[in-house]
Amino acid sequence: MKLPDKSKKRTTILMVMLAVVLTTAVAVICYNLWSNNEEEDTLLSEQQPMDEPGGGYETYVPPLDDIAVTEPPDDTPIIICEIELAERLAHISLDLQSTITASRYQVIARRKDGTVASTEFKIEEEDLDSSRAFMTWHDIVAITSGGEFPDVGLRADGTVVASLYGIQEDYDVSIWYDIIAIAAGSGFTIGLKANGTVVAKGYNTFGQCDVEEWHDIIAISAGTWHSVGLRTDGTVIATGYNEHGQCDVEAWEDIIAVTAGGEHTIGLRRDGTVMIAGHFYREDGHPIISTWRDIIAISAAEGIDHVGHVVALQRDGTVVAFGNNKYGQCDVDDWYDIVAIAAGEDITVGLRSDGTVVVVGVVSSGRSGVDEWTDIGR
């Protein structure tokens, strides 16, 4: 029996509608499943694997730009590690210490172009042409002078040049190489090599040149007849003349700089205080030097009749001094804006940040010409 045409049409419409509903429902379900998978994959891709064994994932942290950060109040104090600051400033100043030096006879300074400026040179009222002695010096990065001789310069390529007595065979340092620091005593020179070992040339009457076994050295200094080395661990080693205990430094710790005078050795500690061995030493430390604070550089000299003086640069650019003041070499109270210092036998020299030089003490014998220098330093 056949259905009427109207019944056929009604049945067809119902089937089409049912098919549309089913298709739509399947499409919605598939879309939701696909969306969930995409979101999960995105989250997983943004998470960082953990370092723990077995893997796993940490919770994703959005960039800082997406996070509201609460700013601290303006009066929040900024905490600075004083010890680290002092050490950093000390190294900066130590780098400048090698730009000026003072010997018994003259003042020598490194110009910013790597050449050398020197005052007039006199021995027993006899004028010598000091400019000729330094005429061939170039690319100089450090200079040093002994109590009497020699004057020594370190070139940027790690080689060394010397003037006057320094060119004699017994003191010939021209064969040295790979040198990163130099120091000169009375008739001898020591050099620090890049590998932390030390070489020496010249007088060795008191064993001041017996440095061949030193290692792990990062800084050196030479007194009249003794040599001092600073190790990487902050301890100190010394050799040579020790009549006054100037080599008794084996107990020192936390040292960041050393300087050797005639009968004394001075060490700068990380905290800006100073250690003393030798002539200035007392059982409880010297009442003046032991009170120094905020020191970032030190320099010691032999002095008249072996009684020397010590000069120290403070963090604020001022200078303090103690010791033999027969010629006013310790009169540095009014100095300011100083970035480097050098103590000579009867003289003290200071380098200002603008490249000019100041001097006190015996400035006769041709050593007053520093007033015209304007380009000293790095």
C-alpha cells in the first residue's frame, strides 16, 4: 500500500532535520575536543622542563611585563657591600699607582699617550739630561723607581725598559717578557709574570732577589733591600733584609695591596684598614696608622737616614701620611681629588683626577717642574 504524497513529504522533512541536528552535534563535539587539545599543547609548550630526574614541568610564569610590580617607596635604603666597594676602588687606584713614581733624584710620570714625563735630574748639583734617558720609551703602561736606581718602565707588550744604571748588564731587564707588573728597589728590579711567578735582576746582598720559587702572586713591591709579594689568597710573602722585621708578614690575611719602604712593609686589607711590619710596628699597632680607615691605596718610602714615611689615599680623594717629615713630605692635609700617590725618600707626589700633579717635600734640585704637567694618568 502506498503512502499518500503528503505523508511522504512529511517523513522526508523529518529525516533531513534529524540528519542536520546529528551533524551539528557531532561538529560541536569535535570542535570542543580539538580546542581542548590545542590549549593543552600550548600550555605544555610554554612550560619549562625541570632539572629533577624523571622530568616533569613547572608552572608557567608569565613575563615580568605582564605582572603588576609594586615599586618600593622612594626612601628605601640601597644596601652596598662596603668591603666589595673598598676592594673595587682599591684595584682602580692601584692601576693608577703605576702612573707616578718618585725616587731620590726625580719624579717620573706616565702621560696618557704612553710616553714619560720626568723632572730635571741632578746628582751632587750635576745636571743630567733626563729627557734623553726616556726618549725611546713608548707604549708605557707602568713605571717604577728604586731608592737610588734604576728607573723602570713596563710596555704594553709585556717587555721592560730601564734607564741609567738599569741598562748595565747586571741589571738588564730587556730580556724579560710576559711581565704584568714591575717594582724597583735600591739597585734591583723585580717583575711579575702573567703566570704568577716572579723574576729579579740586580743586587742580591740580602736575598732580595730570591723570588724564583714564588707562585700565585698577583702584586709585588720592592723596598730598599727587600721584596714583597701578594698571593691570590690574600696572604703575603717577603724576602731580603729583615733587620727591623719588615719581612715578618707571614701571618697577614685578607690583603689586597702591599708596599715596601726602607725598613717597613705596609699591607692594605679588604676592609680599608692597614697592616704594618718593620720600623713602624708596635705590639698593638701604631697609634696613628692603625686608626686609618677607608684607605684605597698606599705608598711607602725609605726616607732620610733610613727613616721613611707612609702615605695613604682615602676613598674620598684626600690623603693621610705618617713618618719622617723633615722636609714637609707628610704635609698632605690640604690635598683633594687625588687618584694616585707616590712616596719618595724626601718627597710625596699626588695625581689629581684632572691629570695634574701636586708635590710636597724637597722640590728643589729640579723636582718642582711637575706644576706644568697636565696629561698624566691613564
